[in-house]
Amino acid sequence: MERFAGDLDGESARLSRELGDWTRERMFRISRLQLRIKLLDDFAPPGFWGSRLRGGYGRVLKDHLCDHREIEDCRDCPRFRECDYPQLFEPRRTVEESRRAEAPLRDQTSLPRPFVIDIPRLFTAEQLEKKRLYFGFTLIGGLCERIEYPVTAFSIFGQMGIEAGEGRRARFLLEDARDSLGGGRSIFQSGAFGRPVARDVIDAVRERAAQDQAESASPARELEIRFVTPVRIEKEPFKDFYGLVYQLCNRAGGLWQLYGDDWPGQSGFYRWRNELLKLSREVKTLDCELRDFNTSRFSNRQGKKQPMYGFIGTMRFAGDFAPFDELLRVGEIVHVGQQTGFGFGRYQISRAFLERGQL
């Protein structure tokens, strides 16, 4: 029995090394900002701010970059191929292009955004009373070299104000932007901004993993994942580790394909994903406590409120997580599921079960 167990451990280590080969060089670049804003009005609304921040950011970009704002679908615009707006905020492609694309983005006309917003599930009235709020903004791919767009956009958006109901807009001041990958240094002072560190996501998670392993006595055999903001899945919510890994592979793979420098092709993607899915069957799901979360957002394009929904809660697992360590850490950065540009799909690995720091 001991020999058999040793053989299994050796096979797991071998597969882990092989899977690591697929992401050894690079996946896609990221930069990570921590933004601090000061509320200038007393009537800023509590609640979920993801759609408000994303909507205001997009509105400023469109006002300053789009030459044909009367055209609803960017793909119908004569400047679609050369305009910065769809590339930076709303990447799309034609139906014919989507049919020719490789998995996991095949048949998708609306593509993953090159940014992710990190926010708490809700900003409470108590937090708003303090006047200062914090949120994260992760840049992906080419947007890492165009930091002036998000910083300037959020500055202008603050002057316009966030939708607060009854025709009012609550203004805010962008006070600071700090580079999370650059030791937390400020890159925004007196209206001027510097360049944040841009690093491949695999390098970023491996560097943090090395730091955590130096502080941890032994690898964890259990972990708990807490979904901080709603997770939106087009079909049924996943209820086990296999489903989580499947969604994370598709999320990371889509960004890799669209914004990466070393995309292995559809066959390479399938091999990477299938090996991870095979190993995920060995991880037990101990608890799955998920519940529905419903909210709404106002769509300027459609001129009415649109429902937003997903699930929140926690899941707890037991098993060998070594083959999934990098994938789980990448997911902490880029989230999981759909509508990540609104801040959806953010999760954290609980330290109560995994003695490692969070990204």
C-alpha cells in the first residue's frame, strides 16, 4: 500500500511538472493598480459599485476616443479596426471571425475585456461616511503600456460624478494610484502619472508563491474559496472542484489567447485544460454553500435598468492542490466567469485552510 501511495505521489509530481511546462515562459502581461478616491458629496449611494465604476470609465473613454458615438455597435463603424475605444474597453469581432477562432473563444463575438475591477461586494453607508474608498484595477495585455487611459478616465469620471439617483451625481476626486506589483509605490501625484510595473501573470503568481512557501511549514491539504463578488456563469453554477477548474481554464485561456505572447494553439490549450480536469477529479468537495445574488445596473446605451445576477458563498475542498496552484492564483487576479469588467467573479482563498498570502 505504501509503495502504491508513493507511485501516486510520483505520478502527481510528474503531471504537475508537465502542466507547468505549458506556462513556463509566459501567459499574458498584467499591471495592478490600487486607486484611492475621496468623495466630494454626501449622497454617494451604498451598494455594489462595479457597474457604476465600469460604466463611468467606459463613458469617458467613448466621449474622448469615439468619432461616431451615434453608432450603437462599434463593428458597424468605418473606424472599427483603428479606433482605440473597442480595443481598450469593448473588444468585439464579427460572427464570421468568431466562427474561425480557436477555443476557448470560438463563436464568441463579445471578447474578454483587458481590465478587471476589484471591489468589495458592497460599499456600506459606514464606509461612505469616511469619504475615502479604495478599489483595484488590473490592466491586461497592451493596456499595461497605456496607463494614461484608465488614470485619466477615472479622474474625469470623478468630476462628472457617480449616478446617485433622483438626477444627482456624487462627485469624487482621484487622490492616488499605487502600483501593487511595484511595492505599492505611488504613480499618480499632482495630476501626473508614472509607469507601473508590467509583469507576466505567471511570473507574478510564482514570485508570490515562492514568498508564501518560505513562510508556510507545509502545503495545505484543504482550502476554502470565498466568492467575494457574484460569479456569473452562463449555464448552471459549478458545484465541485472540477467545475471551478473548468471555468478557470476557460477564463485564463481566453485572456491568454487574446492578449498573450505565447499562445500554444487550440490543441495545446485542450491538452493543458484536459490534464488539469483529469487531476481535478481527485479533489473532494467538502462543502458547497452558494446562494443567489441579484442586483441591477443602469444601461446608458439602452436607457433602462438591466438585471445582474450570479452566486456568492463559499466552497471547501480537500486534496492535492499543487497542480492547480498557479491557476488558482491567476484566478484571484483575473476572476472567474463572466462580467469580470463589472467586478464580478472575484474570489479569495481563505487562510484558515490555506496558509498562504493572498494576491
